[in-house]
Amino acid sequence: MSANTQTIGLIGTGLMGSAISDRLRSAGFRVLAWDRDAKRLAGSGAQAASDARAVARSCGRIVLSLPDSHVVGQVIGEMGDELRRGTVIVDTSTGEPEGALRCAEAMQARGGTYLEATISGSSEQLRRGEALAMVGGDEESLGRCHDIFAALGGTIVPVGGSGDAARMKLVTNLVLGLNRAALAEGLAFAEALGLDPARTAAILKASAAYSRIMDSKAEKMIQRDFRPVARLAQHAKDIDLMLRAAESGGLRLPLTEAHRDLLAKAMAAGLGDLDNSAVIEAIRKERHE
């Protein structure tokens, strides 16, 4: 069956989910989607299903883009006996490694397969085909979904078994988030010193201080353009996962603890639904206190 005759299920049509829908539809797939938020579902461009069970009834391969492991587990439970034997779940959500293991076991009990496919990159990077997918699960199922991953574009990296993609996503998000916070602090510092922020950003990009986060976030911070590409509240949730995972491994993460406190200030200031580049506003606020 060619790609343009296949229907792929999609559950979750937020920022990442809508980008996934765009990529799949651009590759010729039909997308049958469901989201509890009717407005987000309507904006995804996909065919709307009545509920998660309807998606499972119609699709042998289903992509999930959900807030956390708890919601993923709930949705798999809701699909219940509509999950046909041989169904493959491709889960792009960021969650706990233990949650991924539970979902893999639940799908195995139903005669299906669970693949983690955590995404490193923003929804806009994914929409452009520039994100990286870290895939955990068996190689046979990965091969069965090669056309889906090809449609998403970017780089595909197998990282091991169930739970390993979640672990790797927490590591990559830790470094990414700290790079973003460092950029925010540097630009706020430049402003306090009376330096031109645009010129500062250009020099940072040309120096050894460069990180790729500058390409996507520096201008947003300078212009105070906080239309969400990846929400600040979502990264705050990820930091909680990081700290719990580190604690279970007997490790303290002092920089991440400081980052958690900074994001807590941003959340208290009502910035949670804005782009994660809005973290700079929590730092700017310190100048006036």
C-alpha cells in the first residue's frame, strides 16, 4: 500500500501534534486525529475522529503527542479493545522512563507494539523537518514505521529499548534548557550594561559562546516575541521529571535546580503559556527589584 492511500492515527494536536499532522499530510498520508480540545483539533488540518477509540478502530499505526506519561497511559486504556493485534503506537510525548515501560507492557498485552519517539527540537523545527527523533523500541517495529519517520524528516536515532528515549530526551532537554537560560541571562546582562542586544547576539553567535539555541531564541528574546513555539510551562514540567530521575540515580543537578526556581518565577508572573524564550522576562524583572 503506498503512502498516499494510508491513514495514520494522531492523538494530541497541540503545538507538536499539529506540526506532526502537517508533516504527515504533506507526505501524502491521510491523518485521522483526536484531541480533547475541539479548537486545537479543528486547527490541525486532519480529519477529526469522535474519540480515541475511533482512531484505534480505523488505524493500525497511531502517533501520540500528549502532555505526559500519565495521559499516554490513560489514552491507551481508553482505546482498550479497539486496539487491533499488530497495532503500533508511536509516542512522541515527553514522559517518565517508567511510564514508557508501562505503556510498552500494556501494548504487548494487547498484541501490539509501543515505540518511543521523543523529539528534540521545537514544533517549528519539526514542521521544517529539522528535528531529531530519538526512538526506543524493537527494530522490527521501527522498520514498519520507517515511512512515518521519513515523513517527519530530520534525523532518526535509535537509542535502545523502552524507556531509553525518555531518558535521552530528559538529558537533551536539560542541556537545551540551560543553554536557553544562559542566553537569556547573557542578553539581560548586556541590556543592563547598556549594550545593544542585537549586536550582542551577533557577537555571541560568532564567538565560542555560540549554541544553536541562539538561532531560534535570541531574536524572540530581544523583540519580546513570545508567541509559543514551545511553551515555558512544558519545560517546567520536564525539569520536574529531570530532578526526579536524577534523585532516583543518587545525583543532584544544581544548575537545573536553579533553572527550576527561575521558571517558577516566570510561571508565577503568568508566563507559562508563552514561548519558553519568555524566561528572559523573569531575569529582566530582577533588575527592577
